[in-house]
Amino acid sequence: MAHILTIQSHVVYGHAGNAAAVFSMQRLGHEVSILNLLQFSNHTGYGTWGGKAISADELKEVFGGLKAVGAISKFDGIVSGYIRDVAQAQAIYDFVVEVKASYPHVIYCCDPVMGDERPGMYVKPEVAAFQQSHLVPLADWIAPNRFELSHLAGKSLVTNIQDATEACAALFDNNKQGILATSIADSAGMTGLLLMTREGVYHCETPKYELIRTVHGTGDATTAMFLSHLLKGNDPVEAMEKTANTMHDITQYSFKNQLTELGIVACQEKIANPARVYQVKKM
């Protein structure tokens, strides 16, 4: 069992941010420390919500408390997701740098949440810029969707496996263990995960389901499961394959039942015991 610190948004109703990530990581057997950068009633796809973010000063106080009780020595992984403002982003960067300086084995996985195809960019420009200049280079793993991958690589929208491979190559550096890109496929009606490591490029394709517009959290759950499988000792290719199959099962269930939120809890056995219907191909 590993110990993961997850630094993300949180919603009271539904499954997005930590409300999608935490259960997934716990169901895979990990201890999870939860740091909510904001608490909203629901995700913003509903068009109306209540709640607020914590300030950067409050965030620093939490980090200081974790250090004071020695909690940072317990972490095996840190994952960051949606960040509200650049002051929060700076505090996260400083904390991760400090943790990795003392405990270099800790895996930092950055889900560089910036936007998606339909809404476009939905974080402040300075947050996207800080993710690109600081958090992405610092991370051992990054997990962008294809919109974010395109933005980070300075390319037009990635539309196929070749585009995604070129974009990942532009971002890969000596600090990286790998890149996991989501929503990548060549075939109509399909989606997939593309993995780049030092050993090669891999792809796992699964059927795509057109979920109800307000369903969010697929990227948050994907990143959480992938990191969880890595910390269980799976190699990156196995971790991607298990994640792809589980996310297929969750999205298929959500589609069949016309859910407006991901059926994560209903599919918990699929999380704990992934099928191997869809297999990885080395590109």
C-alpha cells in the first residue's frame, strides 16, 4: 500500500476533482491524504454552483502543518489537478520541490488541467502559463488531455496518434518518467490512451461513448487510477492498460444508465479488478 497526497478541487455533489480521484485511489488499496484547493457544491458544467477556493496563505499553512508533523516522509506519490489561481500554483510548486529534495523517490504526477475542446481554455491565462513553465517540467509524469497536450506542445489541436506522439516528444525531457495523454485515437467512434516512456510509445484504444454534457471527472479518475497502478508496482504499460479498461467500463455504464455523473462507485469492482478486454499496442 502506497500513500498518495492528492491536491485538487472538490465537489460536494458528483464526481470531479478529488471527488473522482480519491475513491478510485482508495479502492485500489492506497492510503490517500486529501487537500481540496476549493470546495464547490457541484462542478461548473451545471452552469451554477456555490462555494469558494482556499487562499494561497491557507494552502501554505496546510503544507506547513504537514511538514511539522512529519507527514511528508510518508508520501509515495503526489498528484495535482485543477488549480484556481497562480498563487496556489506557486505554493504547490514550492512544496513539491521541497518534498522531492528530501524524498526523491516520491512520484509527482501533474494533471495540467487547463481546458478541453468544447469549452476551450477554462483556467486563467497565468495559471496555464505557470503550469507550462513550472509544474509540467517538475513532474515525473504528466497526464494531459489532447487539448492540453496541444497547448503545452504549441501545436494545433491533436487529432490522431501521430500528432499526439509528436506533441509528447516535444514535451519529453530527462526529468520525465513518462507522459499519459487521454482522448487519443485514429478511428471514428473510438478513444484511447497514449503512453510515452523512455522505452517507447504505446496506445490502448477503446470505444467512445457520448455522455451527457455535464459529465465531468473522467480525466481526474484516469490520472488517479494510472498513478495508483504505478504505485502498486505495475509497469507503465500495465498501468495504462488497466486504467483504459476500467475507464471504458465506467463510461459505458454511465452511458447506458444516462447518468449526469460518472458511475464510479457503481463500478468499484471494475476499479479493483480491471478486465483486459482492450490491450496495449506498441507503436
